Amino acid sequence: RAFLPANYKNNDIHIYDTLDSTNTKAKQLALEKAPHGTTIIALQQTAGKGRLGRSFFSPREGIYLSIIIKPTFDLSRSILVTAAAAVAVAEAVECVCKQKTEIKWVNDVYLKGKKICGILTEGITDFETGQIDALVIGIGVNTTVKGFPDNILNTVGAVEGDYSKAALAAEIISKTLHFTENLEKRTFVNSYKQKSLVIGKDIRVYKGRYNISPEDELPGLPAKAIGIDDDGCLIVLYPDGQKETLSTGEISIRL
Ligand code: BTN
């Protein structure tokens, strides 16, 4: 908390030693009408959740936090929220840890070619109105790969070195809030494009298939990633000359 700016609003930060998942806890608090900005931090998670039903390995040492956002924007923009959180983490790592990051569309943050952070955004539906009235942005940053299973070490890395984890967490929280509270200004979109690991690369597009493992034999659709638009969508060009604008949730990409 000492690292957070003085103007940090609704700064209800709940810190736990161990939780199953900070997202699960944050969703429970959001249902109990916790205010915008409420943040849950755990030093370790026993059932960390990843995207697409995967699990997120969350040993002690890493940074695991979930921020409750009360959106003032149209939720069809939720891909932008996810992009905003990725830029927040990428910039926070650069600022606090002095290490250069990249972003793999949609929201994986990479350092030296390896994924160091995952982000899982979940919507909370108000029972009375049936509308989504809060978002939980869950962010997990690896700060060491000690104890990680060997089979993921090709692709998973960590932000190592001499820095304050509390300062990094605080910078992530304040940047995520700043970018999402000013979503319409899109101040982060240029940074998102500049840090993109996929623009200009040959990729494979997996549509509607949500369980893609590294051993997956099926090839997906070959394409070239040619840009990211101002809504955070990925523009791809297929070999037959067709272009498509992809939004989150419908595809996965393997570099
Ligand atoms: C992914 O890469 O698939 C997303 C991983 C998101 C992990 C974070 S850790 C904090 C928060 N709590 C969870 O259970 N998941 C997110």
C-alpha cells in the first residue's frame, strides 16, 4: 500500500497468505458489492485459474492479484480492458524491474521470449438486472521459475532480479486502474501496438478450439498478423488474400 499513489481511490486491498484463486475471492466480493478498485492479493494460490479452463501454477514467490473494476464503458470493449491490463503489466515491469517486455496478443506478457504473466478477466452479472456490473481482472506474474514443471520451461519464464515485488504489484494496480478508468482515451493502445510480439509474424489461427496444447497436431489456419486496430483487435491476412479482424474469445494463436 505504501507504494500506491496518494490519490488511489477506494483502496481496499485485501492481502491473504493463501487462496484457492484471487479471482474467485474477488468475484465473491464483487457480488457483495465491493467498490471499484478493490484488490485481492495472495502470496500463493492452490487452484489458480488460467484462460480457457486451464490452471495457473501459482507457487509462493509469484504475484497474484485481482482487481474489481466497475466499468463506465460499453462492455463490447472488453478486449480493450484486457489489452489495457497487459500494457499495465508490461510497463510496470519495465519501470520497476528495468527489463524490456513484449505482448503476445491478446494479453500474455513476454520477457526474453517467454511468458511471464497471464491475465484472466471475468465478468460479474448482477442477479437483479442480468447485466454485467463488474469485471474482475486477474493478473499473475512469475517472479521465479524455481519449482516449475520442466515441460513448461520452454515457454514460461519469470521476472528475476533485484526489485521490490510490492513496488511492482503497486505499479501494476495503479496503471491498470488508470488505463481502465480512461479506456476511451486509449492512451495505452500505441504502447500495446509497439510491444506486440505478433505483428509481422506468420501465425496460426485456431478458431473455436479452446484446448490447444503444445503437442496439438492440428495445424490451425496459417495467416500473417498484419496489425492491431484501435479496438485492440488483431488483423490477419490469409494466404488467399482475405483479411480478417479477430476479437478475443474466438481464437487462439500459436506463434
Ligand atoms: C492465463 O495465462 O491463462 C491467465 C492466467 C491468470 C492467472 C491469474 S493469477 C491471479 C488471478 N487469479 C486466478 O485464479 N487467475 C488469475
